[in-house]
Amino acid sequence: MRNLFLLISVALALGLTGCGGGGGSSTTTVVTPPVVVPTIANQIAVTVNQGLSGEPNTPNVSVTICVPGTTTCQVIPNVLLDTGSFGLRLFASSITIPLPTRTDGGGTLTNCAQFGLGTTYGSVQLADIKLAGEIASNTAIQVIADPNFSTVPGACANGGVQVTSAAILRSNGILGIGSEPVDCPACVSSAGQGVYFICTSSSSCTQTTVAAALQVTNPIANFPQDNNGDLITLPALTASGATSANGTLTFGIGTQTNNALGSAAIYTTTPFSNTSQFYDTFTTVFNGGSNLAFVDSGSNATFFDDGSITQCNISTGFYCPTSTLALTAVMQGVNGTNSAQNFSVANAQTLFDNGEFATNNIGGTTQAGVFDWGLPFFFGRTIYTALDGHSTPGGTGPYVAF
């Protein structure tokens, strides 16, 4: 689920240090051991199914949130895993513990985020986010549809349909683990982005600038270790699909034995720039045309523009060809890495009618000039997402690799 607002990153570096000395028999040797980052659990389960209410190709994870610095915690299941956005966003109705609200400039900080499905709005609150053995302490999250801030500011309402419930999203929230550490780089210096607001009451909100450190944050960026990216592994599927599929989300790239980059090909993406909103993207050439492209686990289909393919009558927005199509597109990273990728598009309505909620061959429509490699591309692969400005064995992010 592609987030339209992308953020600046803070480069992090990890190093090993050591020193020693020696001499004659009368000299004592002092050895300082290297700094070793301890191994911790860095992997959680991913389940691809129909979500809460029948949406195909929904990758779900469970997220534990805690009142910062305490053991008052709650496990929230059915959270959409999304490499196309940044930060944890949960519906207020799913939260049962008292999280503190972030204030800034004399009021309560609220947040607006636009996705392909619609717009989420709510207060910014603080939580310790626990994923396996990883902890993102005191991290800002968006609490969607907070009843204390039910009036959506006009600058956010202009973003389209308001996503106000888990029934609309078909998940209890969104775990955004894309290539950016925070969700609005331009908001650091400009208040006119329609993303952050200072509210003195539910109906009195003004757009505001927000320092990166105070913004809704990709929790991976706040981990003490394994904080340079992630990898998602999903099983291969047959053309007929499956009712569900199980995989894993692993944190870090090249930081532990289970997240080595290996021989994966790296496709660098456009880093953040104040002059362009099109960052964390690369190029895909399809049908002779060049498209702005991204890899997005939160998109449940491969979305591209092709007017020659029959669209579904019932499942609008999806393709329903009379027979499965074998197609090819060429991925081109900013670094020059390129490869032809074969993919299939089957009749989406037939798959849905058969109860196949994990499929590798659903296609859908999107605006011209955009190519969205959604969840079908993840099946049968391990796909890495490196954080912007963060060091990895494959170079500095942002990039995707597989």
C-alpha cells in the first residue's frame, strides 16, 4: 500500500573495534575484545490470507505494543505488513492500553497519511514496539480514528476516502517497513504538506512542521541493532493459488546469520530529495514504455496500465482475461542493475470465487506511467528492503534486492 509521503533518514554505522599490545617477559599484555552485537530473535511470522473481511493477498503480522518503559503491553494481530509505507498505524478501537499522546507547540500532534485505498487520520502516540526480540522504544505511531480527534482537517480530508475502521482496511492497522525511517521529510521544514497538525481541540487544528525525531517512525530504524532493513520470505505458489500461505519477516541485512544478503541482485532506488516526491522508486519498462516503479508488499496485486486486458465486472480494478496471460517487464535499478521479470495475470474473479486468497497471478489497473510490483512478486522469493542512508553489506540504502 504505497504511502505518498516519504521521509529523510539518519545514516547509522556499525563497526568493530579492537586493540592489543605485547612486549617482553616483563610486559603485561592487555587485550580489548572486539565489540560484538549479541544475537537476538529477529524474525516473526507472516500469514497471507483474506485479512479480516475477504481481501485477497493480505500479509498479516502480529505486533506487540507497550506503554513506554513499562510491562503494560498488548498483542495486536492482523496488522498489514507494508513495504510501501513507513511507521506503525493502528486503529484506536484495537488499542486497549493507555498510550501517551505526543504534544508539540502547545497542542496535540496529529497525522494524516494517504494510501491507494484512502486516507488515515489520527493522533500521534508513543509506544514501545516489540517484534520478536527487537524493541523500538518510545516510538511515535499513528492512532487512526482517535475519537478525541474525530474532525478531520480539510487539508487531510482532501486526500480522498477516510479509512476510519478495521473493516475498511480489512486489517487492525499497518506496519510500514519501507525504505524510509520516518514518514514526511518535507514536514521538517514545511508546514503545508497536509501531513502533520497541531490541535488544541478536535476541530481546531493547524498544519505544522515536525522534526524528524518526533514523526511517525519506521520501527526498524529505532531498533538498537538489525536496524538497516528487512527481508520478507514467502513460499512459491502454483498458478491455482492457495487459501493461505505462511512466510517470515526477518529484521536486519547482513547483521546476523539468518539475514545475509548472499547473491541477491541489488536494485538501488532514488534516495530522498527535497526536490522530488518520487523517491524509493526505480524504473520498469513494460510494453515499450518506461514506468515509475516500486516493490510493495501492501499492494495485493501487480498493478500496471494495460488497456488491452479485460477488466473484471464485479471485482473492479482487477484484470479478468479469458485465459492466463504470460507477460514480461524489465526492472532497472538506479545503479544500472536490470533484469527481465516474467509474471502471469489470471482471471482474478475466478480465483476469488474459488477461495484462493494467496495468489501469485493477480493483476490490477493503475494510472499510466506507474508499475507496482505488489505481493504476487514476493511469492517464491526473499526480498530485501534497505533503509535510506543505512549501511549494509550491499552498500548504502535505499534499495530492494532479491
